[in-house]
Amino acid sequence: MIENKKHITQEKLNAYRFLSGEEPTDEMLEAIMIEVAQEAKERNQRATDRYWEEMRLDIIEKQKYWGPILKDLKK
């Protein structure tokens, strides 16, 4: 967990359940939002990395196909 200024413990945060009927404290909500934001950022980075890797592989595949054809056309 990312440490924040309120220093809520991971154990306390993990013990909280939204379905428990009790309202979370402001500190708990802040810690939850920080964790969610961090997870979203990491997932977005992984998706972006995966996208560019797929694009790179697609370019290589297309170059293999079109390379010889274009060389013949230049002759």
C-alpha cells in the first residue's frame, strides 16, 4: 500500500468491508482511492505496453510480407 499522511495500516484497511454496514473513515476512503488509482495506473501501463508490443509485431509481420513485393516493384 502507498503510505499516506494518515498512516492507516494495511491490516486495518484489509479488515474493512463495504458490506459490513459501517461507514469507512475519511482516512480509509483516501487509502482505498489511492490504492485504486495506483492499480488503474499500473493496469493502464501494462495495456499500453501490450498494445505497442502487438503493433511492433504486426509491423514486423507486414514488413516480411510486403518487403519482397516492394523490392520487386522497385526493379
